[in-house]
Amino acid sequence: MDLFDGILATALLAIVAFQSWLTYRVFRSNVFERKQKVLQAQLIWLVPIIGAGLVFTVLQEEERAQGGKTPPSAIS
């Protein structure tokens, strides 16, 4: 395995890790309804980089609009 393969593998692993973390965050959020969460997860995985970036931005804005606090029910 040469340097290019190592860099490519690391980049792909980082993308998959980010998408997994973002999917987890979407489903733990109390901001959206279940149907919206499913559609956002599909966007994350079907349009990998752009979809994940879009969902990440929307999730950040919605949480900021609600005061950035996680309700107690989402912590447990």
C-alpha cells in the first residue's frame, strides 16, 4: 500500500465516521419529527458529502434557534 492508498483510505474512513456521527445526532435530536429524521438520514447516506454538510448546517441552525440546550429526555 503506497502513500496515496493510505490517504484515500483515511479520507474515506473520516467521511464514513462523520456520516455515522451525524446520523446518530439526527436521530437523537428532538428538533425534528421521525419522518424528517428518516429523510435526513437518507440524504446523508445517498448524497454523502453534500448531503451530510447540508444536514449538519440545518441541525446546527435549528439547535441554535432553540437555545442550544438538549432536553433532559434526550440525554438519557
